[in-house]
Amino acid sequence: MSDAVTIADIYKLFERTEAQFAEFQKEADRRSAEADRRREEANRTMEELKKQVQETTKAVNNLTTRWGRFVEEMVEPAVVRLFQERGIDVTQTMSRLKSKRPGAAMEIDIVAVNGSELVAVECKSRLSRDDVDDFVSRLQRFKVAFPQFREFRVYGAVAGIEIDQGIDVYAYRRGLFVIKQSGETVKIINDAQFQPLGFAEGV
């Protein structure tokens, strides 16, 4: 029996190799298609998650806005009485006072005012340290935003249904009145020794 490799043997080997390559290519194509399918599925899932996040964020923002309005509606009817009891003889209120002046654009939830004194009130469903810091920053630019009150003595107050731990003390130390819910109304919780800070005095 001859050990010589015939052309027929080479042809058979070529056929087997070709068949194996075709099977390999088929498997590679299948895996590529599966990877594409999974990638498309992952992209669809990601888009659905993004949409859910956007819808949830919108719902939370709407809820936060409604709660903020609720706080304003609780606070505004009481502010004249509250500050008169503290010796600040305000007689009228304004809601959502807005300014678009460059460098001093802002909105103040409630302003209680008389002929020479003014209390700006920030209302939050939940009051945090960042809220206090942001409000103090706006109060310092208040007379730039609202030059019609340039000659007024400006005080600040923060109000919240829920106040993060220690933030009432923090706001007190920054010279702000702190207003909290008390039953069906609201009250100022600062003690009798509290001296409110006058803001934007140098403007």
C-alpha cells in the first residue's frame, strides 16, 4: 500500500477544511448577529430607562412645585401678623417678586413690606442648608435686583414644612427668621433674643 498522497486525498482534505471554515463562519455570523441583537436590546432598554427617569424627574419636580406653593399659601396669610408681633410693622404682601436684571436675576416667593422695612421669605417643602445659602446669596443682591427698595431695611425669612436637622439653627445664625408649621398655621421659632440681619446694607 502506497503512502503517497493523491490528488483525491488533497481534494478531500480541502473539502473538509472548506466545510469547517464555512461552519466556523456560520457560527461567527450567528454570534455577531446575537451580539447585534443584544446591543439593540440594550440600547432600547437604555432609552426606556432614560424616558422613565425623565418622567420621574418631571413628576418629582411637579410635586415639589406643588408642595412649595402649598407652603406659600400657608405662610402668606400669616406673615403680616407674624412680623408685626416681632416689631416689624409690615402691612402688605407680594407673591413671586421677579427680577431679570443682569447679575441679579431672581425670584422671591413672598415679600412683606411697609414704607421702610421689608421681609423677603423663601418657602420650601423641605428646607436644606443649600437652600439657606442660596437665599442668603440672593438677599445680598436684593437691592441690585429690586432698586425700588434701595432705601428699605431688608430682612430675610425661610419657611419649610420639613427642615433638615440643624438647619433651623444654621438659618438663625445667618440672621434669618425661621418659620415652621404649627398645627393648621405657621409660627416664627426664633427666640426673643434673636436679632435679624439687615441684608444688602452697603448697596
